[in-house]
Amino acid sequence: MNATQPSDGVLVDRYGRVARDLRVSLTDKCNLRCTYCMPAEGLPWLAGPELLGDDEIIRLIRVAVRQLGVTEVRFTGGEPLIRPGLAGIVAAVAALEPRPRISLTTNGIGLDRLAPTLRAAGLDRVNVSLDTLDPERFARLTRRPRHADVLAGLAGAAAAGLTPVKVNAVLMRGVNDDEAPALLRFALAHGYELRFIEQMPLDAQHGWDRAAMVTADEILAALVGGFALTADPTERGPAPAETWLVDGGPARVGVIASVTRPFCGDCDRTRLTADGQVRACLFATEESDLRGALRAGADDDELARRWRAAMWGKRAGHGIDDPTFLQPARPMSAIGG
């Protein structure tokens, strides 16, 4: 562990990890009410003045790219597609030099309509959440009858060239844990890349139960009965998903096992919330305010200094297995993925 913080340069922490992947939440609002994320009535949304404006978001991303070595920007939410200025933000980020890779994590509703515009603006690819192939089960899980809209969004993304189109699926015990093989067959049939994600303690209700979580081992066991999975020879690097070739490849399936197979030692992510807070870890219980400094007139060098300081204090791991672990006060919808 290095005890001396650099005064300039990239976003490095005390353990030598360099954050080059920036996750930017554009809103805490969402048009679904997934049972593992938020209550049926929704949540108290951030007030308008609390949210970063489009120009503020673009400026902070510019600082991250030009002064802090960020090479990948992913827009998240809430649901980022409901942000009115999304296409303009993407276009401004795509115009930066050096140009970062730009992606988007979405529930897919409205993506069929917006995909061509976002592609033209400079978006490179998307991740779309889809936990079930059953429309009735989807309605129970999300509390909205929008299954067909998500499927249309996936197809629209592929048609617009936002590839590889990745599908994110969370399996829940007794709810949809029987669908792992079917979801993989669906992804293979359409040319999508499937990623299963272990359910994490980031729900607004704080009702997460590790014993009820479907683990990576269980997911893989459900797949090997119908598919031949072999280790992916491609170097994983800091990617959150561990991947396998399906039936010899080239198709792949991945599992993001944040709980049972943590990858904190290779983490390269920094996060910016919709209200301008830096989070060094998805599970952090503390944040560092950039919005206040930005609105108080701080120049880019000062914003970069504050961002470096925030990341320097990043912990070695998320600590979910520690008896003292505390779930973050903010749910996933307010943090960004």
C-alpha cells in the first residue's frame, strides 16, 4: 500500500488501482419499479436544483477524461433514457479528445426509438436489463407491463449498431431462478451477450438476504446441463464479469459475482451521482461533493484535485462479508450502476 498521494495525474488509490472507467448517473428516476430495487410507490426523487445540469455533467466528464485519465464513460440512472438532454450529453462527450468509449445501461424502454439518435451522437454500445422472458412474470417483477417494449429496445439497439448488445439479468430464488438456460438460449438466438448479476445489497428497502441470493455457482450449475462452458481465454483485466465460451464459442456468457467472487482488487471504476457526488465504490458509505465546488467557481484543476482525493481514500474491498458491513444509505437507483 502506498501512503503518499500523488498531487497530479490519474485517479489512483492507496492500493495502486487506477480508475479509468467512469459511471455517470444522469437521474435517480426510473419508469419501472423492480421489486429488488425500490418500493411500488417509488422513492423521494432528487429535486431539480440538486441535479447536475447538462453543462455541469459535460464539464466534470471533461475533467475526468482530460486530466484524470478516464478512458471509458458509462451513463446510468435510475433510467438514463428519461434524461431529456441525453443525446446532447453523449455528443459532447464523443467530441472530447482523447475520445472515451461511451456506453449506456438501461431498462430498454424507448430504446427502439432513441437508438438511432444515440448512435449518431456517438454512443458505442448498450447494456439492457432483462430478468425474464415471461411477460406476466416481468410485470410482477417490475410492476409495469412493459416486457414487449424492452424486447423492442434490444432489437432497436442491435439494428442501430450499438453492439455488442449486452443483456443484464438478475436471478432471484423462487422468482425467476428457473430461467437461466432460457435466457441464454434467447441471447444466443439474437446475438446478444448475456451477463448474469448476483443480487446485491443495494435495494431501497434494505431487504437483501444473502441466503436468498442466487449465487454464481448456482447459475453456472443451471447452465452446464444444456451448454458446454469453457474458460474464456481472453484476459479478464478489470472487467466485472467472469466469462465463459458457450459451446466452443465465439458466443460468451458472463457472471458478475460481486458477492461470492469479489473482484475489488482489480476495480478500475469511479462513480459520479446525478447530484454531483463522487463515490469511490458502489458500496461506499461516504461521498465527496463536486457539485458544491463546481457551483462555487472552482476551476478544473481544483475539481481534479478533489476527485483525486476522493479516490485516494478508496477501501481495499466492499466488505460485504465483514460482520460490520453496512448497506449504503442510497439505493442502486440513486447511485448508478
